Amino acid sequence: IGAPGRWVRRQAIRAIGADFFERQQRQLEALVAKIDAVSVRCERQRAHAEDAARRAAEEWAAERQALRGAMGEIRQQLGRAVEEAIEALRQSQVETQAALDRNAADHAQMASLFEHLVPSLEQLSASMRQSNERLEMLWRGADRMWGFLHEEQEMIERFTPFFDQSRGPEETIREHQRRYVPEFAGKRRVVDLGCGRGEFLELLRGAGIEAEGVDIDKTLLGVCESKGLKVTQSDLLDWIVGQEDESFDGVFCAQVVEHLPLGAVDRLVAHAARVLVPGGRLVLETLNPTNLNVFMGPYWADPGHRQPIHPWTLTVMCQTRGFMENRVVYSAPPPPETWLPVFESGDAPEQARPMLERLNRIVHQLNDSLYGPGQYAVIARRARAEELIPRGQ
């Protein structure tokens, strides 16, 4: 640290003794150890992120193969049509040849026509056969990809009972979701998309708010039905697409959007805007990706997660689909005892305090990135017609 630093150290030792600096040394060593641990965790996160990118690329490849398969079917139909046309032309050539025998004057002209036309069609047929062979290879690749996707879906279904166990006690979930009940005060009809065991439906019922739930999991819906809750077994996107315009005044969806492709999330928000009455409330809760600690535990533990969604992204998605007053509410912070400790500077010498303050700012930044809230919710209101700004203005 140079001569000035050594001078500061000697002055500090004379002022407060070696005991203070031994405490500071231990705190610095603890901070370095935690920073090293964070580096290891970040490296693991990078590896997980690369794996997520690979899976996204595989999904996109599967969709592209499906599109190519559809194009292949069209090409096969076209190939059959060309083959039929060639056969018809050949038959016509035979019939025409018979006619030409009866009319020698036209024989040379018609023979020249078929001489040029038939080879061209045969060349086209050969090209189509080659294309069909290539498409058959693509089909085999698509079948293998479909097998991989089927195996992944089977694994997720096999893991589902364990995910249900990791949800936590129902009372814990109810207490966490209780904060959202006031958002639906005075509402007459609310739907919980991905209702699970029905904790939020119970809270709404206790507040005198009519509500129903939708979930794909038959086991979880059995728990809801045992509580006397109104629920429907369905894919939530299929269900909301089939609902009438302006038929609800509240939509709640917790811990679901991270399981959907980003395009499906946008479609969900669009249909939520459609089924909500003007002024209706939308609440979307998900994991908070600005907290790096989320990626070291709950996010990657569930293979059903497709991608994290940044609060800004989900907010803009709501805004562009006709929602107003879009608020981001954070929740589920980790306990303070898990935070990195700050350095006490009360009894530090005046010369050392600027350095301790800089170190504490670094510690606060690390705490914000690593130990921030684990979840967030976008709370939005469907705009009324007079609030919407026409395009181009």
C-alpha cells in the first residue's frame, strides 16, 4: 500500500492498539472468503445459463423442424401431383401419337412439343425425388428431437410430486399471498391461473370475493375440491383463450410465467387484458432474477422453468398490452443473518474511516445483488378506453 499506507498503519496502531486491527483483519478475511464463494456460485450460474441457452436453442430447432416438416408434406403433395402430371402427359402422348398416325401433317409439330416437354417434367420429377429424400432425413431428425422433448416432459411429470412437497406449508403460502388480497377488494369475479392447492382462493373466499381457479394438475385440484373451491382442470392458456371478453374483473397468476416460453407469457397478458373489464386488476408473481441467489437455489431446482423474466420486461409487456399503473412489488427477502456483515467504524481512527466506508459500500452492493428479495409481482390495471393513446400519437 506504499509509504502513506504504512504511516497510516503505524498511526492507527499507536491510536487504538493492535486489537482493533486484528478484528478488522478477521472481518476482511471473512469478506474475502465470502467473495470467493460468490465467485464459485457465479461460475455455476454461468454454466447453468449456458445450459438454459442450449435448451432454448434446442426448442427453437424443434419448432423449426416442425415447420420444415409441414413444408415437406406440401412438397410431397406437389411431387405426387407432378408424377401424376407426367403420367397423364405420357398417356396423352400415346393417345396423341395414335392421332398423329391418322394426321401425318401434324405429327412433326406434336412430336417436337412432347420431345421438349416430357424431359423437362422428368427432370423436375427427379429433383422432387431428391428433395423428398432430404426431407425424409429431416423427418428422422425431427422424430429424434420429439423423442428428446417427450423424455423431458416425462421427467417433469415424474418430478411433479416432489415439486409439490417443496412448495412449503399451505399456511406459509397463504401468509405470503395475503398481501395481494387488497388488490382485489370490491371485485366480483376473480380467476387464479395456476391455482395449485388453492391457498389464494381460500383468502379471496375469506374476504367475500367470488373466485375460481384453473390448473393442469389433477392431484392439486383434488385438494382444492376437498376445500369446496371452484376449480377447472385445463391448460391455462387454452382456458383463457376460450373466455368471453370483459368477463372478469381480476386475474391472479403466481409462480407460473417462469414455466412458459416468453411468447406464451405475452399471449397470456394479451388475453388477460381481453377478459378483464376496464379497470380490472392483474397480478403476476414470479421469481426475482435481479437477485443472483435465486439462480443458486430455487430457479434451477425446477427443470420445468423455461426462462427468468426481468421485472422491466414483464412491466413493458403489460404496458404494451393495454395495462396502466404498472407497479413492481418485491417480496420474500432472505433473513438478515445471511447478509454480508459491514465493518464497524465507530472506534476506528479518522485516517481509516474513508477506507472502511468504501468497503461498506461494496458490501451493500453485494448484499443487494445476492440477498435481495426472492420474488416480485407486477400489479397492473386494465386501461379504460379514454386512457389509451392511439398509435402514432
